[in-house]
Amino acid sequence: MDAAVLNGGFGDAPIDAARAFRAAMQAMARPGTIHEVTGAEPPAPLSTATGVLILTLCDPETGVHLAGGHDCAEVRGWITFHTGAPFVSAEDCDFALGTWEALHPLDRFRIGTAQYPDRSATLIVERAEVRAEGAILTGPGIRDTARLSLPDVAAFRANASRFPLGWDAYFCAANRLAALPRSTQVEG
Amino acid sequence: MTEMTARKDWMSLLAKAPPKALAALWDTRETPDFTWLRAPEIGAAMVRGRMGGTGAPFNMGEMTVTRCSLQLDGGAVGHAYVQGRDKAHAERAALVDALMQTDAADRVRAEVLDPLRADMTERAEARAARAAATKVEFFTLVRGED
């Protein structure tokens, strides 16, 4: 088997995963904050931060959808070896992975139901860079306002408008990650 | 035997081997240099069975399994899934699996796998013999019901 598929997992899984989970949780709890994560070395085109999120959040019970260029043999093999997560269609996925363009159309993803709003997808968006500038964020977890470089303000505004339904998003670039939950109000 | 079934065969042997028996055979050898791909981790696996070996599958119960993957410095990759919670046992099993894919295969087979298989067959036969001694033969008398 290709060594690239087998390499690049957490060196010390309990410690690395706990640190990564803390970063992922803080990013989602405080939208607009940027966290640096380490530990994973996934094959291209996955970034380190995306790899860390996958290793931390995915297991055999979470369906993963790979969009566009991310749907390649190396990425599939790497995710299978390290997490055992099954690959599913966009309509059934718990986690969707890809660039912002590849993830479109966004109405494919689950937004939960009124009884179970948690049965929704989390988008992991691969970006060239994640910076604390651009769109203005307000809402839970933000003291006054925060700023985050979003790919598209209108889509996130529409997503926030159907709260408590909707999907959540992580943005990853190299080893930096930020998040935008559905509860955050976005203004251009 | 094809390459796949041969590997399946020795991985199955290592998975079921008693840790002490493998340790006794292995620890006389020098451990080759390797890197972890997946450090030993303990989990549970659901064992499924079929009634009579042919019926519909049912869940028999969970068993504790330790797994690990490693890569020798030569490039060979070894995997191990062994019963129980012995991480050192999983490491030895993965090393044997990796070495069986290298030039050292014949030596490993002769020095580790064959004695291990003989040992396990002997244990199984001894146990079967003990059980056979307690076997009761039932037979039915004609009851003349007609």
C-alpha cells in the first residue's frame, strides 16, 4: 500500500486529539477566532488543519462527503485507514470536505429537522488563507463584533436566517482554522 | 497458496496466539528498527457467528482487540489485530507481519511461525482430548409406540 496513505496520523493520539478537539470547540464557540493546530500530515490537497479536524471528528459512524478535487484515491485511503469513516453522498453526509466552489450547490446538505436540529452537516472548507478581516460577525460567543474572511456573505446570511436549522462551517488554511456556526449573524 | 491467503493465514495465527508463546519465540531475536504508523490501541470488535455455520449472522458478543501498524526502516508495512489488551503482543505480531514481507521471511517462518503453529495445535489437541474423555454417548431404545 502507498506509504502516503498510512503516514501522517497523530503521533500521540490521545494528547493530539484532545488538543485538536479543544481548538475545534473553541473555534466554534467563539466564531471569528483563529486557532493553530498541528499533528496531522495528510496527503495533498488536504491541509494540515483539515487533516486534524478529520482525525479528531470522524469515526466509522460519521459519513464523509468529498467534493471536487478532494475526491481522490490518496485522500480516500488516508481517511479510511486513520478514521474508518464511510464515504457518502452530499445529501447524507455529516462532514463535507472541499473548496468553497466544489461544495456548491449548498442546498444539498442536511440542515437538521425541527425536532433534531443537530442532524445537520458540517462543512469543512479548504481556503487559501483564513484571516480575521472582512465580514462582520455578531452573535453568541462574540463580545462585540468579530471579523473573518468569508468566501461568500450571502450564503452564510441565508444559513443564519433559518436558525435553529442550518449547517455549520469550518475554514481551514495550512495549519490555521476558524469556524462559523449557524447562530452567527453575518454582515458584509 | 496465494500471497493474500498466505498473509491472512499468518495474521490469523498471530491474532489468536497466546502472548506468552509469541513472546518466548520472539524475544530471542533482535527487534528491527521501525516507525509507528498507528501506535497500539485497545478497542472492542463485535464477533459475529452463524448458527450451524450456515444460518443468518448474529452478534455473538464483543471481544477486546488490540491493533497497531508499523513500518520497518526497509519500507515493509506490518499490521496486527490481536486478541486481548497486550500492546507488546500487538507490536510483535505487526513486526512478524512486516518481516514476512521481506527477505527474512523464511527465517521468521521457521523460527517463529512454525513453532508457534505447532504449539497452538498441540494445545488445541490436548484440550480436545480432555474434552473427549468426558463425552457421553447417548442412544435411544426402541420404545415400541406403534
